[in-house]
Amino acid sequence: MSAEAQPAGAGATPLPARWPRRRFALLHLSLQAVVVGLCLLVISIPLPAPGSRYAVREATVAGPDGPTPALLPATFPGSTPRRINLALSFTAPDRLTEEWSVLTPRFTNAAQILVNGVVVLDTRRNASNNRPDRNAADMAVIPAQLLRPGVNELSVRLYVWGPLSGFLDTLYVGPDSILRDAWGWRVLLFDALPVVLSSWQVILALVLGIMWFKRRQETAYGVLAAAMALGALRTFLIPPEQVSWLAGIRAAAIGSAPLESGLMLLFCMLFLGRRLTPLFTALALAPGVIIAVAGLAGGPDMARQAFIWPGLPAMALCLGGVAWLTHRAALARRDLVSVLLASAATVLATCLIRDVLTIAGALPHQRIFVTRMAYAAVMTVTGACLTWRFASALNEVDSFAGRLVSQVREAEDKLRASFAREEQRKHAAALASERARLTRDLHDGLGGQLVSIVALAERSGGAHGAQIGEAARSALRDLRLVIDAMDDIDGDLMLALGAWRERTAARLRPHDIRLDWQPLSPGGLPVHQELRPWHVIQLLRLLDEAVTNTVKHANAGCITVSFGSFSDGDGPARGRIIIADDGHGFSGQATPQGRGLDNMRRRAGRCGVSLSLDSGPDGVRVTLDLPARFPETEIPA
Amino acid sequence: MTATPADTGSASAPSGGITVLLVEDDAPTRGRLRDALASEPGFTIREAGAMAEARAALDQSAPDVLLTDLQLPDGHGVDLIRETRARFPRAEIMVISILGDEESVIAAISVGATGYLLKDAFPTDIAATVRDLVAGHSPISASIARFIVRRAQREPDAAARPQLNTARLTPREIDILWGIAKGFSYADIAAHLGLSRQTVPGHIKSIYRKLEVNTRGEAVFEAVQQGLIKL
């Protein structure tokens, strides 16, 4: 099997719902019965005929035992080649108002028609008429001077050269316009239509061939292209008359139907994903090759014999194989494409059986062959379906590509985002590791020494010792503040304030000052993504200084820190921190002075915070209005 | 050193007093801490200046509270905490930290400490903190709370040290930690979360317990070995 053929079959359009097996089998059989019925119905539609008053049916056949009567249409079995002479008659009107013609709708193999002893029509002049598989009709105008008023003599010389028995359909003699109409229909049906179908086949063969050429793994396409090309070639080749090398080729080509049916069988197998062994391939193509060789070597007669045997049985076998394969596939897969292929096989089988019956003489009064046309139509439809599916596959590839492009874009975006995240993470990690390093250094060195100073100062006692102890504690506090400010708090100032509160509460406890914590809005302070450690250090030191001032000067019992977000109009919410004490304010000083306050203002200014100071008899109140966005670099004072 | 049932059973101090084993190598600091505790009634204090001494003291009797520095001349305080935790599950363990930085405190918590004390804390605070601890109130700082919740909310990062298993923390516990990190008092947090104020310290102790690395501190040990945590 060609593994590549698998997707071709597997990619078939599934029916909307998968039917249960038994129900589907029943349905499929009913559908095939309908297809057969429709075929027979279409075939049984009578071909346009000029009207029975112009029909000439009664003939006398000249034979060795004297003349015998015959009624057209008639079949003439017997040895070939031979010539059959028929004598008929018709009545012409006394006065001719228009041209009269003679029409022979169907004849095998060729006919020469004489009116009053003069040849008016010889079908052999049109070479394609000689093809027995073509349902050729022919007509000719009867020269006016030949016609006699009253009864006229009509003779037919029917040439039969096999392999089919001789056949002559009802002859028509009458006004040219009426006969030509009927003849025109037949030309359209049996001449023009096959050419049109064959042209389609040529185009499809080309398209499929190119597809196969560009995609060698699609063997099914290549095989179908070959079958179509062969079929088209046969349509356009004229049958040979004389023995010549060209005639041999022609004979081979015309006798190539078995080769074509072999190719069809191979196509079906490939399309349905069957295993294709070299032996099977050789067997399927052998009859066709034998006929071709016979045609090339032995000329038309040999080709003709070879076509009958083994050509016809091979074709029947191939078609049977195709029907078997497609119906099995339809029942197994239950998809639209398999059902369509099976129905096409049914149509072909119906037509072929009918044609075989015709040839065998079971249907004596007609000789219209339908298989070729049905085959051409089915091939065209099959090719169109394949092209359709190819285009659908291209669409799928397109949408797949589109999906891929969008997926790649998404992935790129994600990657970019993750790069940015990674950068951020790296930055945070670098900061954290730097902070850890610093912490360790301070811990091991400065921190330990400061703690020792605190302990020694306490032990030494006295006011001096207490001062030293307080200074060392203050240094330790500052150390903790710096370390804390370096922590990655993702712009949430509240997290820095939380640790500050703890330190400050511990610091205030010996002074008997309470620290109250009062959120003014539910969310607390807004988050500032741009917040950097230096902002935090400035703010916390500012707060520390405010607390120091209170401790030193205010004689307060409580410090209240309140904070919240406030929105002024349309702008984003801005944070505010208020530190208020319940001391006696800057008593006696109209404008508060001092290094502490100047420092606080400077710190506030550096990071864009506006500071306002209210002092009254019930305490000092420092209000810090945070900027909407903290500056990237320090604002110079 | 093997733990005997008698050891673990003797955690309850006689006459209601609190037995404290103080392990600190810096003599002035040790003296300061001892004085802070001794000045308050109800404390029985034993001192050690190194790991070996601390172990000897532990062999003698079980303390109610182990108060230990991390940097000891003959070993890591982390090992001492781990051993004490294994031998005396009912003993409270507190680490003495210079800076209260999360690296050292978290390392101590992960081996079984349930609190920390700043070395320069005021004497009254020192005694009060130890009392609170014995009463079941584990102290937690805002920066430690911040460290834990931020670690809990980040993707697990294998490279992050010290390792901290925050997976077992409940959303409520994380809420409490957030409140502490943002500087709110237990009363504020309790009111905000609809808890009783008294239950908050219990939650914090539970948080500490959940953060303990039970497999004998392998992760921490490994980190120490690699020099990633310098205690």
C-alpha cells in the first residue's frame, strides 16, 4: 500500500452522524437500488425521432436463399466481414416544397444508402462513425433530381466487420428540417457531449498529473491522471482503416479501455488505502498491455480480437473489483466520499451490464451503448471531487498555517512577557541577594558591635551610659531601617510602614508613648510600582524624625499615624500619611524652626512629597501628601 | 544524646516559675539578657556561652524556654534548636537576633523556633516577650510576616533561600500575616477578619508550626552546607 494514500481516504468528509452499521447497510443498499433505477430510467428515455410517418421499416434482405423480409430495427448475426443488402422503399410527395434527406440513426458497422440506385450517403466517409462504441447517426440530403413523385427505391448496403453483429435502426426519409432536428440531438448527445466530457478529462488529467508531479507521494492522483489521459486519447483518436504503423498505434490506443479500467482499479485501491502488491499491479494492467502490444504488432484486427478476449473480461473483472472495493469501503467507513464512489461504481456496473446484454443480443431492437458516456461522466465527477478535496486540503493547510502563525505570535508574546518577568525577577533577585549580603555584613560586624555597646552601656549605668546606649540603639534602628527599605515590597508602602510601626512602637514604649495606627480608607495607601528603596528610606526617616521631635519636645502620650488614599477630581488616588501627637505643640514659637524640621522638609521635597505642619495647643500634626508618581531621581532641594 | 521520657516530662517548671536556658556567646549581651529576666519574678535562668555548654545544660534538665543566639563559637544555633525541639517538644524556643532579619529568623523557625528576640530589646520587653511566649503568644514581626506571605504568593522558586514550605498555610492565616505585615494590630486584624482578638496569637503559633521543616531540617542543613544561609 502506499502509506500516503491513507490520508487521502482517511481524510474523507464524515457523514454528519455516524449511523449504526445495520441501519447504514440497509440505507446504502436502498440508495444503490435508487441509483440503478435512476440509471435505467435515464437510459430508457427515448431519443428524439422525426416521427413515425417518415420512418422506413420494411426491408427485404437479399440472401443466398432469395430475399427475406425484415423489419427495422434489426440485428444481423452471422459471419464477418460481409455485406448485407437491404431493399426498402418510401413515398415522396408529388410536389416537393423543401429538401428531403435520409437519416440513419444507428448502424453497425457502416452503411451505404442509395436512393433510386444512386449513393447519397456513405457513413464510412466520417471515420469516427466506424467506431462501434460510438452511437453514431448520419444523414444526407437527397438530391432533388433523384426523387421521384410517388414510390422511390431505397437500398442499404450494410457493412459488418465485427466484432459486433450487424445492426440497422429504423431509417427516416423526409423533409430535411425535421430530420436534421432529430439528427442534431443525436450529434449533441453522442458526438459533442463525449468531446466535452473528454475535454474535461484532459484538463483534469493535466491538473491531477501536475499534482502528482509536484507531490509524488500522492500516487492515487498520478494513476487517475493516467487513466483520464488514456480515456481522452481514445475519444480523439480516429479508428484505423488501413494497416500502417500509425494504424497500429491507433488501434492500441483505441483498444486501451482495459488498461484504463485496470488503472481505475489501482486508483480505487490506492484511494481507499489498500495494499498494492507489484504482482497485483502487473495482473491488473496485463490485459491492457496485451491489447496494446497486439494493436502495435498485429494492427486493427488483432487489436479487435484481443479486445474481445481478454479485454472485455478484464474490464468486467476490474469493474467488479472497483464495485466490491468501493461498496465495502462505504459500509466500513460510512462516510460521504466512500458512498459517492460506491454509487459511481453502481452506475458504471448498471450501464456495463446493459451494454453487455445489448451486445449479446438480449435487447435486439436497440444498439445505444451507454457505458462510455457514463464512465466519462463518472471520471469527470471523480476528478472534480479530487480537485475539490485538494483545494479543501489547501484551505486546511492555510488555516493551519494561520493558526500556526497566531500561535507563534502568542508564544512570542508570552516569551516576551516572560522575558520581561524574568528581567524583573532577576532584578529583584539581585536586589535581594545584595540585601542579604549587606544584612550579613552588618549582622556580623556593625550589628554585633552595636549590640555589645548597648549591653556595655547599660551595665556601666549612669546617665552617660544611657546616652551611649540610646545612641547605639538608634544606630541599630537605622540599620534595620536601611535593610528593611531595601526589601522588595512591590510598591506597597504599607509593607514598609508595617515594619516601621513595629520598630517605632518598641522605641516609644520606654517613653510611655502609645502608637496608634489608623487607616483612613479601606485600601490603605495606593500601590506605587515605581517605588524604590531610596524613596522608602527618605519617607521612613522622615517619619522617624517626626517621632523624634514628638519624643523630644512634645511631652505627648500618644502618636497617631493615619493613612489612606484620596482622589482629587479625575486624577488617580493619591496617598496621604498624617502623624499627629497629643502634645503641647510648638508652644511659644510662631514658626517652628530647627534642624529636624528642615531635614523633614528636605526629605519630603526629594521624593516629591508635600509636607504640611500644623501646630496647636492640642498637638502637632504633620501631613504628608504623596505624589501621584514618585520621581525616578532625587529632586534637588 | 538521647531524650528520655523523664526529660520531656519535666518541662513544667516547679512553683510556677519559668526555667530559661539562655545561650549567648557575647558575655555583655548574655549578662544583659539574664539581668532583664532575673529582674522580673518567676524566672529561673541557666546560661551557656557555647553549644557544648548548652547541651550539657539540656542533659541536666529540660528548660521551659530556650533562648539562643545563632552564632555560637562551637556550632550553629540552628542545630541546638533542632535538637531541643526533638528532645523537648513542649519547650518554647526563641532565637536571639541582632537585626531581626528574616534570613536568620526564618531559618530558626523552620527548625522549630516559635519566636525571636532582638538583642537590644529593652529589659521590660525581654521579660514580657518570654512570658507571652510561654502563654502561647508567639511574637512575629511585620518583616517576617511580609517575608512569609510574599514567599507564599510567589511561584515556588528552587533557588530561593531560605527554603520555606508555605503550602500548608490556610487563606485565613495568610490574611493574618498580611495584616501584620501592613502594621495592623491583632485587634485590628481580628476585627477585620471577624475573629476573636485572643485567637490571633494562636494562629501565629500555628503558622510557625506549619513552617517547621519536619524532616530534621534537611533543607536548612543543606542550605547551610552550601553556605547559602550564613547564620
